[in-house]
Amino acid sequence: MKRFFIFTLLLSFVSLALLSFPIFQTKGEEEVYPGINEEDAGKFSDFEILSPKYGDVFSFEEDIDIQWKNKDTQKEYVYYVYIYFLEGQFHMGSTFTLTQDDGATIRPIEKGVVALQVYLFDKEFFWTEQRSEHTYVSEILVLGIGMDIPEYWYKRFYKEKEIEEPAPAEIPKEIVEEIEEEKQIVVKPKDAEAKKVNIPSVKVVNEPDTYDWNFPQQQDVKGAGRKSTKCRYKYIQKYNQATKIECTIPDLENLSSEIVQKETVRDILVKGNIFRDMEIVVDVYVCESSIFKPKTWFGCEEEYLETKYLNIHPYIHMNILLDDKTYYPLAYYLNVNDFTLLSQITKVNEVKKVQLDYSSFFRIQEYNIFENFKKTYDVPILEQDKNELSKPFSFPFQSAVGVSQWHGYTQYQKPHTGIDFSVAKKETLAIGSGLVVGKGWDSYYGKCLSGGNYLTVKQDNGMHTVYFHLDESFVNVGENVKKNQVIARTGNSGFWNCQPLAYHLHFELRTKRLQSTHVNPVEYIDQDWSKVLTVGYKQNPGRLSGDNPHPGS
């Protein structure tokens, strides 16, 4: 009897202790990682991030030590450090950490460019329904993880303050080795002169053009052509345990591969469709225990609390397998659902089998959820039509000239939509016969981001060529031009970040009218590209990047 009395007394004390300990969330709790809050960024004056600084670049293996200062010593906060990947190798997701200290350490899982922001929750209201009314955010920091920060992302969240600004990207400031130091002349735009054309049956409208300064590709209309995945979980708060009810990662679709021979270089392109939009549904339950409910003495009684809905992009990894040997992608392109991987296989004589090693995972720390998906796909090899191997166009100059930036995913622009030829006031030629459909001054992004004087020619085969930063053009809209005809003189018109440009020609070749249809001119221009060298690459090795037909020179 005495033992039973002691056991009952101890059980009562334990039950009271459990009931008084705040282990359950209330129904008023919201997600604590809602994303980057740009509207309120930096408005909370009582909080300051001491390190890192805006624009800092870290090596991939380096931890990010974040330190901050709470200026109001009378207040205590719960901090969520939130990192969102803006750019990187398919890793378009986020990570976060919770702390009540004056700093935190985060190790990024991939190379990329990230936006960092700290959420502050007043500790007094953190577990109450008033939490959202006492939530604040810090300024937004853009950081580089194992890669430089493109100018677009650096300027995207930058706000004027007394901080040390990192050196700007060098890309538009090409050094033209052929030109000695001279005063740059800003050429004002000239009005296109009206000229009568003796082709009364053809009416040509001057089509405006624009030079895209590394701004991200525009996505399709919201919701169009997308698939989504729904994963549902049952989460028990007391045990911090989630049970999967359903979750299926969509397969990759429309996979294809192509072997491309470019002079002495062989590349493999793998293309397909990927569906990254995921809706996570979490049914949250509390687990009630009571001394007055014997059934719960050695377990609990589950009670539904609420359902949370989260939209995420999982982390994605892809590698190309050629006859079971792994080749890591040297470049990638992702536009909504369409992706392209590129790898160089110059030393591979014959490819019998192409596969794609695909893995995807996501983690939701708040609900202790982790999902991992792996699959290897067989990828069909497209046969290249021999008739397509002939190159229909000629070089835009009478002799070989140097290049300061190649087409494709270069160190400076992702992507660079054309080739920058390092020339000054040099006559440029029509690469094929066609019709002039555009001429004028590029003002799409305003005065400080302008491609200057441009000229657009629609080729007889339907492709388009565009010449930017011209000093002067010698033909007008509606005129027909012939292959190798002198049509313009190169210059340095236009501006980058309100600064005049060095002399060069930005030359684009497109399959259609829009800039998003740009292709690598090297693959279409009949020229010995071994004689077209990369200028200044010893001082600026990044100029060798991109679709360089002869890497290393």
C-alpha cells in the first residue's frame, strides 16, 4: 500500500510538470520562414547585422559566421537566419537556422549567389497568437558562395549606406588591345533618315531591339505549362515526428542528347523538362496526456490542430553518364521547365550510351521532414543531319579579329547572348543576304543600360542578326542587303551603369526575332575560329569562359 501511494504521488508530480511546460504550439502560429521580405527590409532600427557585409564572397567550403547586434537591451528575440539561393547549379531553394544568441553559423550546401535575411520574433510573443504583430526583419545581404556575384544580383537588393562596395564586374569594360589609351567619345544617337525603297509590295516596320544586360530570362505566364507535386505528412508535435502519407517526385520528361562537334572541340548537350514546383501539406496534431485518462498513461490521445501549406523548390543534382563514366556539367540553362546541360567530351571517340543521373531532395526542419529521390534515366541520342553541318553565314569582318567575351555561360554573364568582337571603328559586314528590319537606339532599360546604336537584319533563311554599340550604320529599314556587304561601322555607343563602353561589337545571331532565341554564332559562321583569339585572357582568364571554340586561348 505504501509503495502504491508513493508511485501515485510521483505520477502526479510528473503530470503537473508536463502540463505546465509549454511544449505545444498554439493555433495562431504561422510559418517562420516565409521568404525574403523586401518591403520591410532594414526598417527595424534596433537591429544591425555586423558581419558579413553586403557583397562578401565566401569559398564553398567556408562557413558563414553571422554576427548581429540588438540595440534594445530590454528586449529578447528569437532569431531565424534565412538564406535563399538566387543563382547556382540548379539549387533554387532555401535554408534557415534558429537561435537566441547574437550570431549563427551556416554552411551552404552548394555554390551559388544567396540572399540572407534575419527574422526577429519578440520572445515574449513567440508562442502566442500575437507573434506576427511582433515580427521584424533585417536588411537583405547578397553573398557569393564559391562564385562571384553578377552585377544584376548585386544591384537587385543594394541600398545606399556607408559600406565598402566590392569591385564591380569587369564584363562591359573590355580592354581593346589594338587601341591605345584615348578619350572615349560618347556617340549620340542619330535619327534614322527616311529613305524610299523601290519595293512597293513590301512594307517593313522598324522593329525596336534591346540589349539584355544579364537580366534573368522572363518566365512564362504564371501557372502556364507547369506541373506540381503534392506531398502530405502527419506531424505529431510532442514527438517532433512526421509520417509520410503520400509524396511522389515527378519524373523528368522529353529527354534527349546531342553530340556537337565544334572545330576541335566536342560537346554533349542533354535537354529535357523538369517540374520543380512542390506543394507540401502538413496536418499538425497535438498529443494529449492526462492522469485522469488511463489510456494515455503510456501513450497519448491525438487531436487535430491545423493544416500547413508550403510551396517549395527541392534541391536538384544532375550528372551526365557516358558509357557508365560520369561527366559533370560545365554549363546549364534553366527556363521555367526546360533545362539544358552541357559537358565537354573531346577525348571521347564514340558514345554508345547516354544516361542522366538525377537526384532531388528537400528538408523542412520545422516539421522534421526529409525526402530524397534518386533515379538514372536512359537518354536517347539524336542523330545530327549531315545537311545541318554546313555553316550558312560568313564572318562579319574582312579578316579575323579578337574576342573579349564569347557566347554562352561566361564568368561574367549567364548567359551572354552574343559574341563581343574587340574592334574599334571597323567596317562590319552582312553575314548573309537579307532584309533590314530594325535600326535605332536601344533605350529599353533606360539611359544607363543601353546597347547604343543597333541594326537588325532578317536573313533569307528566317534567322536574325543584331549588331549593337555601332558608331554608324549605312543601311535603313526596308533595304535588302547582300552577303559580305558593308552595312555599318563599329563603335562604343551605349552605356553600362551610366558609364561609356570600350570600343567593341556585340554581335547576336537568333533563330527568331526575340533575344531569347539567341544561338552560338560559332556554329553557324563559316570561319577558321582557331584564328579568332581571345584578347586579354592572360590578365583576365574569365574571358576564356563560355562557348569558346578553343578553350585555353
